[in-house]
Amino acid sequence: MVAFSAFVVGALFSQTWAMPAVSQNAAVGSAATPTVASTSLPVAAAQLDQLAELAYKTTTDNVAGDSDLEKRSGCTLGNLRIRRDWRIFSAKQKKSYISSVVCLQKLPSLTPPEVAPGARSRYDDFVATHINQTLGIHYTGTFLAWHRYFIWNFEQALRNECGYTGDYPYWNWAADAHDLESSEVFDGSDTSMSGNGAATNTTGDIQLSLGTYPVIQLPTGTGGGCVTSGPFKDYKVNLGPVALMLPGGKTSSAANPLAYNPRCLSRDLTTAIVQAYANYTSVVDLILSNDDIWNFEMNMQGVPGSGSIGVHGGGHYSMGGDPARDVYVSPGDPAFWHHHGMIDRTWWIWQNLDLEKRQNAISGTGTFLNMPESANTTLDTVVDIGYAGGEPITMRDLMSTTSGPFCYVYL
Ligand SMILES: *[C@@H]1O[C@H](CO)[C@@H](O)[C@H](O)[C@H]1NC(C)=O
Ligand SMILES: *[C@@H]1O[C@H](CO)[C@@H](O)[C@H](O)[C@H]1NC(C)=O
Ligand SMILES: *[C@@H]1O[C@H](CO)[C@@H](O)[C@H](O)[C@H]1NC(C)=O
Ligand SMILES: [Cu+2]
């Protein structure tokens, strides 16, 4: 059992996130690979497309070629899966993905009741594991690889236990940074991951604090109450809360985070948050101005003290509500998997810009911001997602999307 410390893990911040290195006149339409993020959002959008195309080409060339890595794992162009932007799924494809998630929420849990009495569904197995390991998988050396394995196993559960045959989706935050409520992920239609929560009258900001770093204030959104529309309006969040951030700087936590505590899914869609931290310039700058893995993973999560929550925090907190504002319980929001698809895609793009240096780059330790101090994460470090599924696996096998257990690319 982890220590549920009083300090708020929801706080993601940064101290050296200086102004991004940006340029107003990055060449678009030219074949040259961008090296500096544009502050013009449409230009940065084109830059992101270009970087993603490059990563796609690098990955598929390697799979088609004779690379030992891919050969060993049996990943070929024939069985390579393509992960896609939710916006290009057809209505039928969206419904098929959604019904497989609903299916997982109805299958019985594999977690023994004495381990997590509140885990009632197969879906909850994933939430329980994430709660259990939160302090060992965020601001650690395993952050990116752990979540890569976690969402891949979620995909396997959808396929093997609920018959899903479609593609794994991702949510391109930046495409919705101007208006979250019209996002195809959050518009509340029957092809969305459900929409906003009912409007509430709460006042005051969300206040993220961590140790002695300055508090980060985040605005609240247009909802705040229970989700009233879309496929997940009757879904119950069963576990937590653990460190739920509420308006006015309040927090909420249950005595036993793994006990049965069924409640509605709530949301508080906050366009201002995704706009401020996960726009096209933010994503491209994250990819282009962090040459080593430490800076990349820290800026993605928000460097403590910098005032930034990074694209990772931007995506989570922009959904708002319960459990999206609770780092521990966040997979309990069914849009978690779309968000982490984009996190993994961003890492994949970054890796493919310099595979030789970045494919196996790891930095960090086994504990949240190395508190308490722990050993450095290495390629031999084992990742184990418990009852969620999969076998314990070494970091070595999680570094490429086309080796180890994986065989996928992003479009
Ligand atoms: C939490 O982790 C411990 C140590 O790995 C494990 O024994 C326990 O079963 C886990 N609990 C859950 C809910 O996964
Ligand atoms: C985009 O995000 C960055 C931080 O990542 C922020 O500094 C900038 O103001 C944002 N741009 C817009 C147009 O909101
Ligand atoms: C752990 O990593 C840090 C940062 O890369 C490095 O300075 C340190 O020497 C490493 N410690 C060990 C025991 O390898
Ligand atoms: Cu997480």
C-alpha cells in the first residue's frame, strides 16, 4: 500500500519552463524539419503534422527493413496496428470503441476483494492498479513507459475480453484548445466519451500545491456536476477519491481509497486550461526544445516551481471534475485512454526524431520526484501493472512501439 501523503500529488509545476523557444516565422510547407515551435497556432499545427509524418516514416521504414529489434518481436508491416485521432474515426467506429469500454465496465473484476474491495469491474482493475502505484509512476523514470504498457494492456482487454477489433484512439488536445465543449471527445453526443458535467455554483480556483513550491491556480470550467449526456452518464466511479482537487482550494479523499464508493462521473470542461498548456505551440515546443529525456518528461508533466502543469496536466485538468482532477483515480474517467494515447504519441514522435539517442533514454528514479530517495530507473527495472493484466516486464521491452509486446504506430 502506498503512503497517501498530505501533499497534493495533483500539483504539477515547473521551475525552468522558461518561455518556449519560439519563432514567428518558422517555415511551413518547406520540406525542412522544424527545429523551433511557431507561436502561430496554425503554423504549429502544420509542424506537428510534419513531425508525426516523419516519425511514421521512420517507424514503418524500420519495421519494413531488417532491424533486429522488430524481427525478434515479430512486428511486421502486416500486423502493425495504426493508432488514430478520434476525429477521423467514423461514427460506427466510435460506437464500437465506446461499447467495448462499456463492456469492460460490466465484466467482473479480477482484483481480489481483500486487495481492493471497491473494485467491481474489469475496468476498475485498471483504476485500482493506478491508485496503488501513483507515487511510483509519475515524476519517475518509469512514467512514460509505465503508461505505454498500461494503455496497451487496456487495449488488449478491450480486444480479448470485449471483442474490440478497431483502432486505439487518441485525443489531440491542441485541436480542441479553442473550445473543449465542441470536441468530438467531449461533446456529449453518443459518439463522444460523454460531455460536460451539469452546471454548478461553486466558486474559487483549483489550487495545486506541492511541498513548498508556489501554488498553481487553475480556473474552473462551465460544469462541475455529474455528467448528464452521452454513453457514460450512468457509469459509476467506484474507487477513491484520493487527492481530488475541488474549487476554492479544497481537496477530498476517502479514508480507504480502495473501498467501494460509487458516485457519478463528474466533469468541468475548462477550455482555458487546455488552451494555456496543451495548444499546438506547447506540444511542438515540448518535442523540439527538450533534447534529453529528463527535460522532456519533466516539461511534459510540468517542472515543479515553473508554474506550468505541462501537456500532461493540461489534458487531465481540462476535463475537470471527479476523477479527472485526482491524479490517483484519473483512469476512472473514460477519456483517460484518449489522453494518454496522445501522451504516448508525443513521446513516440520525440523518440523517432533521434532514435539512436532517444529510443532507450531513461532518467529518473522509482519514486515521485525522488521522494523518498530511490534507485535510478534502468532498462532492467521491472514494470508490473498487477491485476490490470499483462506480465511483469522490463523497461527494455517498453521503449519501442514496434518491439517487445508492441507493434503499433500513430497516424
Ligand atoms: C498494490 O501493490 C502491492 C505491491 O506490489 C500488491 O501486493 C497489491 O496487490 C497491489 N494492490 C492493488 C490494488 O493492485
Ligand atoms: C500555448 O501554450 C504555451 C505554454 O505551453 C503558452 O505559453 C502560450 O501562451 C499558449 N498560446 C496560446 C495562444 O494560448
Ligand atoms: C542516477 O542518475 C543520476 C542522474 O542521471 C546520476 O547523476 C547518478 O550518478 C545515478 N546514480 C547511480 C547510482 O547510478
Ligand atoms: Cu498516471
